Amino acid sequence: MLEKSIREDLLHFVWKYQRFETTELISTVGETIELIQFGQHNTDAGPDFLNSKIKIGSTTWAGNVEMHLKSSDWTKHKHQNDKAYNNVILHVVLEEDEIIYRSNGERIPCLELQRRIPAGLSKNYQKLIHNEYWIPCQHFFHKINSLSLNMWLERLLVERLEDKTNAIKTLLEQNKNDWEETFYQAMGKNFGVKTNADPFLQLTQAVSLKTLLKHKSSLFQMEALLFGQSGLLKSELQDEYPTKLKKEYNFLAKKYSMTPMNVEQWKFMRMRPANFPTIRIAQFATLLFQSVHLFSKILVVKNVTEIENMLELKLSNYWQDHYTFDKDSTKRKKSLGKTTIHLLIINTIAPFLFLYGKEKQEQQYKDLALKLLEETAPEKNSIITKWNELGVEVESAAQTQALLQLKNKYCDKKRCLECAVGNQILKP
């Protein structure tokens, strides 16, 4: 007998993968049942399995299968009022506690599964979903076949890229399918790192790439536009360089009808000086000055080394010994570190290439996105550290991205029945 705490998704699992005793099936009114086609699992609205073929008694039916823990759930979910359920040919339940009829008055054949699901499967399932371990399968994980795990991680990497492209597609639609403008905005957002991502995106939307390119021959004017629009030049300034920037911005702001942002949006507290928004904006301006039509250049790269070379930046003299305006610091090269470049590849460049390949139906760009992630060093964070402790060895960002997807989208939500690892654990 199955435990009362079973979830409906286990019924979907055992039906989809035929993990129950399928011989000598009898309906609750004594008719023989022969399963010819189990149907396709439907994750949208409507019956749970579509296009099934089932022989009940002497009649072969084609239609859909609906599943519930108790047959009375049909009424609770108001399926009797939904025409989408009129073509249900079999109601599969743990227990029939109520007779269910179609809208025309016919009784819907019902199959009970509570004595047909293996006890071991149910026991392992309960162990997976009713624990507080870091991942539900923590005590089973070491038994998983490495080949199966690697194949699953490859699928999860693609799934993660698909998830990341959703936000890009929204931005692309807002920019009327202008890939260069959208890439500029997305790169800017990621230059802001998590803390200043939103104000950085707002900055790039306020100062369009088209406007900046009108001044592509002058790094000074590009800095003036970005720093001025950020609001970071609003205060009284002492140093000659920011004073000149402010004067130039005031001129350009009148020309382009610009109003600067609220400076309070930018965060400096509890940040490493190298990540201060002033340094990030200076780096971003330098990148745009060095690489006009940046996305077009990304489309022709062959490897990570080429991107690292493209993102090797030399800031203007003022920033050699400043992290903020009017405050001297020890002279230090403030180029983008490899870790930062790799994060730009992971969070912006690879997803953009993947989406571009998908939208243009050119597989080469999707393949390039995957290749870049395979060449990029693995990320270091608390989640990856925990995977390492469980014995998972990682060699690239492709693997760490897949493991982040596994943890965040499957383990944390206990979607074990949709996971290849959980599926293997629940095998007989």
C-alpha cells in the first residue's frame, strides 16, 4: 500500500515510464484493459496524457488519459465542466472513491494503481521528497552512473541557456530586433555586476548605442555621455578631468535632450573598489571605444582567447590612480580580470550566440556558444563547492552552469521525477 503523502506526479512518472505492473489489468467494473499506446505527457492545461490507445473489453479507444490520487479529484478540479476532458478514455487513480461520468452521462472507465506500483519505488520516492538534505538524493548520488550524469548535464546546459535567452528576447523585442543595441544593453547590465545591474541597464537605455557611436572617435566624449547620464557628475567636482567631463556632458545633454539619472541608484558600499560603478563605467566606455559594433565582432570569434584579447582594456590616464572622482589612489592597472571576462562570456556572450543561432536557424552559433562555455574556467561559488563535496569534479563553465540549473531548478524544487538522476534512483 502506498503512503498517503504520495504526490500526483508519481502517478505521471509510473505511467510515462511504465514502472507498474502492466499485465492482467482490470477496470474497477471488471473489464479487461490492454495498454496499446500510453500517450504523450501533457504539461500544459488539459488531460495528463494525450493520444493514447487503449483496449477496454472488446473495444479499442483512442483518446486521452487523466490521472488523480482519488477519482473524486475529477469533481474537485471541475473537469466535468471542461470540454477538454470529454475525450478522456481512461481515468487512472490510486483509489476510486467516486464514480465519474462524462458530460453525456457515460461512466468513464477507471483503473486503480495502488496495488500495482512497486513498494520499493514508493519507498525511495518518499525518501527523496521528504528530507531536508542539500539535494534530495544526497545519500543515493554516489551510486549514479557517470555517463548518465554527464548526458543529463549536457541537456541541463542547453536548458539553462534557453532560460537565459528569455530575458534577452524581451530586450530584443523592445529594441525592435536590433541585435547590436540589445547586446550593448545586456553587456552593460553585466558590467554592473549584481549590485549595479539595474542602474547600468537603465544607463544604456538612456544613452543609446547609436548616440555613442556618433562620438566613436573620442573616448572623452563617450565617457562624458555615460558618466554624465549616470548622475555621477552632478556634485561639485575639484579635479580637472571630471570637471571637463561635466562641462562636455552639459553641452551634449542639451544637444540630445538628456536628463541625468538619480545618482542614489548607484551602490558603492561593501564593494571591492575594482567593482565601483565609476570604474565599471570607465571600462565600459573604453570597450565601446576600442570595439565599435561589438556584437558583429563577437559573431566571428573562434575561442575564449580571442574574447579575452578583445576585452583587454587600457583605461584613460585619470583612472590609473583613481577609483572615484576627486580621490587619489595608488596607481594600479584597472583592466578587466579573467574572472570578470569569463562571467561576461557565461552570462551575456554565450546566451546571445545561442539565441542568435536559434533565431537565425544557424547551428554554428549555438555550437560556438557551447564551445565557449566548455573552454571557460569553472565558476567558483557556494553551490559548486557543495557539488565538489559530493564528489562531482568540474572542469569548465559548461559543467558549472549545468550544475547550477540542476540545483536551482530541480533539486530545490524536488522535481526528482523529471530529473535523470531521480529517474535512475527509482529504477527497479
